[in-house]
Amino acid sequence: MSLKKAYLLVLVVLVLDQVLKIYIKTNFLLNDEIIFFDWFRIHFIENEGMAWGVELPGDYGKLALTLFRIVAVFGIGWWLNDSFKKKASNYLIVAIALIMAGALGNIIDSIFYGVIFNESTPGQIATMFSDQPYGTWFHGKVVDMFYFPIWKGYLPSWLPIWGGKYFTFFNAIFNLADVAISVGVGILIIFNKKVFKN
């Protein structure tokens, strides 16, 4: 795969991610849900921190996270260019491109969404380019929407720790950028021998 095609893949994933997020943000109330199947839903939430809703404490936690993401993207960009120069496998090029696209997608939310949207609430749909933005630069919330509660129910009481408790598998709500990162990492793991054949 050429470097041009790799960056085209980054661009396509990034545009699709942002179009979907902007559509959800400007058409859904916070916590609105569309149920396609019991196990597949679109459920609008906003994530203030890292994956799985983890947050860094303090006033500067979000800023530190966003700055770390920006530095990481530069590192991923260097890795992509270096891998191309070394004629790495297409598996590796595609994986890095997907990870880069996903990271950029969530960075855009973190940097810009706080200053271009007003607050999404259960009673208010956000508007773009609002004169009452909900945050500041580098303090935006990441838009998430894909929800796959594949199984819900009480676990058998004989299970240690979780026995008898109500459990949902898969409980995470995520976005297209997260999917791109996960697929990229999955390629690195599953096709490890082909990825790092040199």
C-alpha cells in the first residue's frame, strides 16, 4: 500500500467519524436511544475522559489528556512514515493508519467541540457554532453512540465475585474512532507474524 493510500484511509475514516458524531450531537438529546435490535442500539452519550469513561482528576486532567493524545498522534504519524520507508507489510500500514484515524477523531472532539457546540442535555439538542459554547478549547467531550448489550441477566450464584449480580455484556458505548483504533490494534495482534514479518 502506498503512503498516499494510507493517508487517504486516515482521511476517509476521520470524515466518516466526524460526520456521524456531528449528526448525533445535533439530532439527539443526551441519552436518546434508537433500538435496531435488542443487542444493537444507537445510544448518545458524551465521554469526558479516556476509554471506558476513565477520567484524569483535577482541573488540568482533561488538558493533559488532550495534549498527550496530540503528542501520540505525531508519534503514530512518524511510525506510519517510517514503516513505509522500511517497506513494512500492508498489514502494519493499514493498522497504523486506522489507529491514527481513530486517535485524530477523538482529538478533534476534545479540542474543538467545547467551543463550537452548546451543551447536550436530556432536554436540549446541541447546536453547532453556538454563541453559548459548553466548554473551552481542549476541554471538549467525546461523542459516543454505538451500544451492543449482547447479553443481559443475572450471573449464576456459583461464580466467584460476580455471582448472583446483574451483568451486561457488552456494556461499553463507543464511536467510529474507537472502532478504528480497536481494529488497528486487532490487526497488530491477530496478524502479528504477517505484520512484523521483517
